[in-house]
Amino acid sequence: MILRAGAHMSQVGGSATPSPRLKIPDLIACAPMFALLGMTLLQPEQVIAARMPGGASALGQWLQAIQASLTELYAASDVVGCRSLTLGLGPDGPIDFWLAAEKEQPSIDEQAQVKATVADVPAPVVTDGPVALALVFSVGAEAPAEAQLAMPEAWRAVRHAAGKSLSVEEILARLQADRS
């Protein structure tokens, strides 16, 4: 059976029976959503460009693949809210990925799922030092359309322990040293 726009029949046991008519807005309202709100370079553009031999093209492809993976991950989720995903890459591959939120922190399970999902996406080659950027996105049908970049808890802890302002590179170096 082929259904055309506006059709409201379903096939049950070989016979066509009427089904409740769902309008597109109803489908959108009940569907979990992922919306990329923005991307922020956490270092000057010229620093990132010099460290990524593949340039903007490699970075763009990686970010598109991450967005597709996160869309799939959150499609089956009941999570609602805004998130910031900070991505750290180094010459030896990914340094780490940190999920944060403006209000309460994402659950440990959500953080683990996002990290595993992003880790499955092949990262672009980085040379001569680390690269850091962040994605800000919303999830869920009731999520706000705007959000601020949220600093990951691990970054806050490093900055607090230092007792002074640190550059992104200093934060990444300390986080990388902690993992070793």
C-alpha cells in the first residue's frame, strides 16, 4: 500500500483500516530533536588552521559526522536541554571530549554515551600542538533555541587548582598530563 500526503490509513491483517490522523506539527512535537546551535573555536582561527593539515574541510567533515552521530544518539533519548560538547584534539589523536550543560550537569550515562559516540568518529590529523573547539546544541522537543557555551567541570577544576587564569593550551596540557 502506498500512502500519499494526507492519507490516514494503515494496513492491518491485509485490510486497510482508518488510523488516527497525525499532522506534521504533531509528529514534530512528539519527536526527540537534536539541533546544533553553534560552534566555537577555543583558540585563534590561525592557530587551528596551522595545526590541521586538512584545513577547514577536514574539520567540517569531522563536525558533520559528529552532528550526525549525536542526532542518532539523541533520537531515542528523553533528554531535554542545552549542552556544550568541548572537543580536544592533539597530535596523538583525541585528548578528550567533555559534555557540559548550563544548569545541572548531564548524567554520567549521558556523558559516557556522548564520549563513546564521538570517539567512534575518526578525528582529523592535528600537528604541532592541541586544537580545541566546542559545539553548543539543544536536545528534546522543549529545549531552548539558544544557549551559552558551558565550561566543562574538568576545565573548571584545572583552572581552580591553578589559582589563576590559564590559556586553552595550558588547560589541555594539564588535562592530558592527568590522563597519563
